[in-house]
Amino acid sequence: MTPAELRTVARQLPTGVTVVTSGRGDDMHGMTVNSFATLSLSPPLVNFSVRHGARITTLIESTGGFVVNVLGAHQHALARRFADPDRPTGSDCFAAVETAGAPASGGMRLAGTIGHFACRAVHLVEAGDHTIVVGSVEECGIVGTADPLLFVNGEFRSVLSGSLQ
């Protein structure tokens, strides 16, 4: 089995799309993540994974917190923006993006999402070529009622309307 074979099969599994944010003030960053999952209800834990060396990991380590913004199908442009490797860094990453407040744990809530999880980092685990971030949920909420944004076979999709490319 090769990495290409693994990726080809894994791309068939639909995932939800989120933007994870961390940091404070001018030292803020956000990135699109589709590996988010709930881990435990008691205690309330969530997790996601990112490649080793991702800037978001350093900010999570320094602030101790992050926000997971759950995107709606109408936010595929926002997902692309935060997935772009050439996007601005720091607070410029959020220029022209409507925000909805910064929890005390660190990170930024994005406006128009369908939900959010504000978390304190409790574990960062190296696994293969990624870091698994586990967070204790301090606050969460449903903000909107839109269909969730999905990612499958290399495309953004909606449950009801299909491809959004």
C-alpha cells in the first residue's frame, strides 16, 4: 500500500469542513481543517489533526486554546481562503472576514458559521506526519441552520445541492 493509494480511498469518505483559529490580537491564525471530530461527551473533548509544523500548532501551544468554526455550505469561499497556502498571516489573515468575537481561550469565532467549539488544548500528540490536537470544550453553540459544508473526493459539497466547485 502506498500513500497515494491511501489518499485515493480516504478521499471517498465525506468529512465536515471547519476553520480552526488560534492566537490573540495581531498574532492570530486560521486554517481550514476537515479532520475535526468529537472525541468524548464526558468529559467534552474534540480533536483534529494537522501536518507537523503547521503554524496553528505553535499558536495553540502558546495560547493554550483554539476555536473550531463549523462551516455551512454557503461558506465554501471561506474554506478556500483559509486553505490557501499564500493567504496572509497574523491578523491580516482575517482581513475582509466578518468575525463574531474572541473567546478567552484564544482564537476567533467567524460570523455566519453554523456552529463553534471554543476549546482549551489538553493534548498534542505526534502521530506519523501529523499532530493530533485534543481540546476540552469550554463553550459551544449552534449559530445557524444552513446545510453543513462537506469535502469529498477533492470537492466541496452540500448535502442537498451536490458539488459547490
